[in-house]
Amino acid sequence: MSLFAYPFMVHAIEAGTIVAVMAAVTGWFVVLRRQTFAGHALAVMSFPGASGAALAGLPLAVGYFAACGIAATAIAAGSRTDERRNLAQESAVIGVVQVTGFALGFLFLSLYGGVLENLENLLFGSFLGITTTQVEVLAGVAVCALAFFAVAGRPLLFSSIDDLVARAGGVPVRALEVAFLLVLGLAVASTAQITGVLLVFALLVAPAAAAQQFTPSIAGGLGLSVAIGLLVTWIGLALSYYTNYSVGFYVTTLAFAAYLIARLSRRLRPA
């Protein structure tokens, strides 16, 4: 049976394509800025966001975006000492945000008093039930995220490499950091709807990390990250469709394989 025979599968491919592109571009900067732990913490925040939305009778996607946005703001607010980004302090703040998110998630779930619908899909992802409205929302979020990188990509790259020199050169480092974390929160909330809360790294980090192993080029790395993300998503959706196993399992396995190949190829490459 063709992948495009059913509307739900067409919606899944459309949503997966949108999310793969957005996650790959965002993830490239996440890896460069060494903020993969922040990405993981924001992914965890999708859990209290979804359970809180269920408790309030709101769509789960509203909880995703609200919780990730609040967490991103909290991480940005606590990640600096004076005028310089403090990685140790940032890790501590991220850890606090993450455990708080888990605690709130279980609290909301217990107050809800029932079984959260599609809890397994929330944690591990599913292509079932993706609607036209969800695809449109994801497209809108992706356009906003990619527009941010198109406008702020160069100064963000500069500040990611050396924030003190960038600040001396007039780059609004602090504003860029807050804006980037908010965009990361949007990307995580969107990606979690495809891969599930626990497997966001599959699309957010692995393709970008693999691309940076293959090439140090900025344009080449971004393009390769997007290509890997798309292939991982499309193949993962196809395998899940024909075998009836979780799409998150396939996407994660394929993304890990891509990163492993990249690392091995770098080791075997002549110095």
C-alpha cells in the first residue's frame, strides 16, 4: 500500500518534513553553542506542558509551547554571571528546570485523576492523528524560526564562537541568547509532537552533530544537517507505517546510525 494512500500519512510526512528542517537548522546552532543539555531539558518540559494542558482542558500542543517557552526564559535568565555566559551556572539552572518539570508533570497527571490520552505517543511519538491544522501550525512555527536564523544567523554565529569579542563589536549578545533559547523551545515543542518527549534528540541533535563531523563548513554543515534530518524522518515514517512500530524508535535508531557513520568516517579520514 502506498505511503500516500491515506490522509493521515500525508499529514505525517508533511509534519515530519517541516519539523526535520526546523530541528536540523536549530540543532546545528545547539551543537555549536554546546547547549544540548538545554535542548534535553526543554524536551522534558513538554511532559508537564501536556499534562497541564490536559488538566486545564486545553489542546496538548498549547501545553507544549507554553511550557517550553517558560522554561527557555528561565534558562536564559539564570545562565549568565555578570556579562559572560557561565556554562557551569547554566548547567545547574538547566538541571533545576528539568527536575522541576518532571515534578510538575507528575503533579498535574495525578490531579488530572485519569489516564492521559495517548501517553505512550506523548513519550515516544506517533504519526497517527496529525491533522491539517497541526501541520499548518507547525509550518507557521517553522517559518518564524527559520526567519530568525535568516536575520540573526551571522551575529548569533559570532556570539556563539566568542561572546566577549562579539559584545565588544556591538552584537546584542544577551538579546540573541534569549531569542535563540525561545526559538529552541519552539523547535523542541514542535519536534516532540513527532518523536515524543523522550526522543527529541533524535532530530534536534544527531543530524547536526553528524553534519559537523563530516564538514566544518557553515553552509555545508547546515545543508547536510537538513538532508540527514529529512532522510531520517522519511525513512523512519515509512518503516513505522509498514511495520506498525513506534516512529520514534526508527527515527532515533537511524539518527544514531548517521552520527556513528560520521564519527567513523572522521576517524578513518586521513589527517
